[in-house]
Amino acid sequence: MYAALVRYRIGYTIVRWIRATQKGRLAAAALNVSTMRDAVSRGCPQGCVLSPLVWCLVVDDLIARLSGGGIYTQGYTDDICLHMVRKFPNTICGLMQTVLRTIETWCDKVGLSANPDKTGPVDFTRKGNFWLFLTSSL
């Protein structure tokens, strides 16, 4: 997250302020009479007003890497949708493997992961073209 703030030349004072809002957070879970607390070491709190902005700054790098060469990428909250159009299914399958490797490498780099239960292709055909939409939740 901080690398994205620096990449977009967010001022040092604002980066320090954001970092200060992230420090010292605790997560708590309770079940019956048992309560468990632990320090949160990364990420933005759910519902925090900064979360959407920070997420956009972080994921913009992935969207930029994936876009181009006939791949159209859209991001919305924590979801990414890729739109690929090719004439032959085997061509698009090879492209999809490259895209998935790119996503995996990027996720490893920034400490995120794609949810396999929320990732999947949707294919369409029209007039001999094979369209594929790949959606994933990060």
C-alpha cells in the first residue's frame, strides 16, 4: 500500500498520516464467553473512508499491467474483470494463462491473493469470435 502512495507522489505528511491510522489497530472476535484479540498488521479497515482510494492506488498497477494487447481490464471495489476477444478458443486460452500468471506474480508482490471460489471465466461466441470475460475477487 505504501509503495502505491509513493508511486503516485502522495506527500510525505499524508503518507505518515495514513500510516498512523493503520498502526495499533486491533481485531476482536467473540463467541459465547470467549473473546480473542489480535493486532492487525496490514490493510485498510473495512468501511474506512480511505479504503476505496487506497485500493484504487494499489490495484491501478495491476490494471495497467493487464490492459493492452486486446485485453480490456476493469476494476470495481475488490473485483477485476478482464475482457479478451480472439478468433480461436486455443489462442484465448494461452492468453488467459499469461494473464493468470501476471495476476499471481502481482498478488505475491503486494501480499494479496485471488479468491479461487470467486474467480472464473465466462465465454461468449458471436460470428466466429470467441469472447472471454475473466472475473476475480482480490
